Amino acid sequence: MIRPIALALLLATLTTPSVAATSWVPGNGRPCDQVCQGAGRKPVQTGVYLPNRQMFNICAANTAGEGLRPGFNLRPNWSNVCVTAWGPGTGQARSERQYECLCE
């Protein structure tokens, strides 16, 4: 079983030339692209949400107090939360208000 942080690092590896060039930055309820730009960096992104052609920004949150797990931050509807999978085998998701954005 892949641990959440390992999965996030794997995602980062697939989208960036070097994992060492990435870091987690507190989201503070803001879109990850703004958070990363404010830190002089770019958001690590993966995939396009076709209905509005926005990129999924990678984030991580301590979902239900079970430890950090990767998720996405997406404009406009989910730009102030990190949406993570939750609930074994249920296909449910949680919108976490305290999260970190992955920046490169």
C-alpha cells in the first residue's frame, strides 16, 4: 500500500524534473496557484478538469485527523480547499480547509 505522502511525491516526480525542487507551502484558504506565485514558485499541477479547462493543483491535508494525504485544489469551486479521498472503498471525498500546496 502506498502511503499518502509517498503518493504525493510520486505525483510530483511525474510532473517535475526533480523532487528536491518541490516544497509544501501553507494554503491558508487560497488557490494553490496564488499561494505558489506568492512564494516565487509555480504550483505542481496534474491533469485538466475539462468542464472549465482548469489544471488540478496538488495539495495535501490532514483528512479527518488520519494524517496527510494528497488531493487537489481547483478553480473556481474548490480554490479555497484541498479535496481529498476519504473512506475506504466508498469513493467519498472531503473538502479540507487547512491544507498545503505543492510548489516547484
